[in-house]
Amino acid sequence: MRPLPRLLGMALLFGLGAAQPVLLTGNPVPSAFVEQALRRALGWSGLEAPSLPAQPPLDYGQQRVLNLGSAQVALEHAPYPPHRTTQLLLSNDPEAVTASRGLFHYRFAAGEGVRLVYHHKNGSAGPLDFELRLSNPTPERVQVWVSDAAGGPVADEVYAGHVATKRWLELYWNQVGQLIELPPYSTRLLLKLPSRGQQVVSGLLEAVVTQGPAATLNLIARIPGEGDPPLETYAQGPVYRFASLEKHVSQTHVAGKSTLMSLGEGAFQNGAGKAIKGSWGVLYTYELRLQNPSDTPRTVGLRLSAAGGIARGVVWLEGQGYELPLLRPGQPYELTRVMLNARSERHIRLSTLPAAGSNYPLRLLLYDPLATTDPGPTGQTR
């Protein structure tokens, strides 16, 4: 571990119980993630996690020492580890889980950025705990950067996936994460989601080994009181390898006309070979070039609609987040309008990540909202 500033090192020494320093990245680190990291650090150190006082965001370069019951914990802002995420892990087979079993097991090496998307339902009538764990399977010390968010447990699978995606994108755009130290052959519990019958849990995690040879991700479902499921119960979850999990698409639109685009178009297969529509876990960025060749100002409307069923999502447009309502086929939603001066051109950027539990792709229609005829959600004049 890199040395702490002297102030923080002395503060840890004088604590009645000293947890490992909590190393966080991001600018800023939001309050909820700070509190999540504190609970993890206390639990890993075998210290009782008291009721945490509300934490303000942790700004870039900031350091903080907290007295939490018998423990004194240091929060430290750490540099963001630049990396390219190229491996996409999907855990949704089986989607409905009825007994203790392994759901996903994957070992990844240093420098291999991975992104895990999981979406599971407690298909039983009783309680079931979903646990996400990070392990060091090597005799060397390992450090892993992790950025994760979850939604649920709730009964609505669309809402669970939407909340998880919304929370994770907020971390992604601000490079928020936690640097986790793993001694040789050790395991850290990252998240435990207790669920009742018919509730859904959903989440995203991005991780990269920053020091040491390798790490392992495990996602399990366990009936409370039962032991860990054996390795042979794990589903053979698929792993997709790409040059990057950020896809860029360019599109030119001329004001006064209609342009129809597909957002999050794609299809995967789960471990059983079943097709999954919508590119879960892949971030799509659309570079839109809007042109107005006329001698008068024109307006361009951006209209979204569901193409394959009920869906929700989060769209980032020019650095601003838009949380979409529940979209139903045939019920378009106007995202925004853009004004173009005469004989002008404007470039705007739109990004989205398909949410687990929703039916993707979405359709984006660029059109003239002031025209006498409405092109409808599919871009056809009616």
C-alpha cells in the first residue's frame, strides 16, 4: 500500500480500533458511495458498524478522519486508475433463483477491465440473500479498483434495473470508485442484498486489478443460514470481449426533415444460448450533427419511444442527466428541443446505457416539432 500522509497515519494509530484507510476516487465522491465504502471497511476489519452519521461528498484531494464508535477511520482521495474495460459479464441465467446456488464466477488478470451486469429474481416463497464477493486467489497482495451500484430488492424488475443503471452512471461519469486491498487468499464481501419471495435485484460493477496478478468475482444466492454453495452449482455465465464497452455513433440531421435512430441496438446470448435483446452494459454515445441550411431559424425536437416493450432509462445530453419516465410502445416522450439559427450547424452529444429489465432498443426521432404534420414515433408522416 502506498504510504499515507503522516497526519492520517498517526490518526489511525491512536484509534481504539483501526480499519484500513478507505481509498476513494472521483470528483466528487457522492455521499452514498462514501457511506457504502465506510461500512465495507469496518466490516472487513471485524469492527462493528455503528449508525453512520450523514457524510458530505468527498472532493478531489480531500482527506478526512472519522471517529465511528470504537474505530477511527481515514478517508483519502486517491488518483483514478485510467483503464479500458473490454470484458462484459452478464449474470441473469437463471433469472429466477429458487435455492442456494452460485450465479457467476470469474477470474480476471491485471489490466483487464471487467464490467458485470446482474439481474436476478428471488423465485422462491421465502428469503434469499444475493451476495457479491471479491477474492484474491493468489499468494500476493492485490489491489482492485471497484465502482458498483445496485437496485432492489423490489417487485418491479424494470424499476430495479433502472435504479441500478441510474446510480452506476452517476458514478461512471464522475470516475467514482473504491481501491480495495486484498491480502493473499482473502475474500471481501462487496454487497449483500437480502430479498423476499418474488423480489428482483439488479446491479452493475466495473473492476480492474491495479496491483498484483489477478482477482475473482463471485455472485451467489443463499438461503439465510445455509453455507456457501459448491462451485459446481455456478451457472456458466457468458463473457463478451470487445475492443471497448463504449460505442460511438455519428449521425447528421437536417432541420425540417425526420431522422430515426436506434438507441442501444444489439443482442447477446445468455449461458443457455437464449437471445437477450438490448446491449446491457454497453455505453452508447451518439454524436449528433444538426444542420440548418435555411435562411430562417429552425427547431429540432428529440423524441424517444419504446421499440420492443416497456422500458426506462437514463440519457445524458450535453452533460445533463435526463431520467426517463416509463416508456410504452406507441407513447412517445419528448426529451428536449434544440434551436438552430439560420445557416448554422450545431453538434450535441447524447449517451445512454441500456438498463437491465427494460426492453431495448429505444427509438430516437429527430424531427420538426413545429411542422403541420406530426411524423409520429416512427418518423412516418401521418
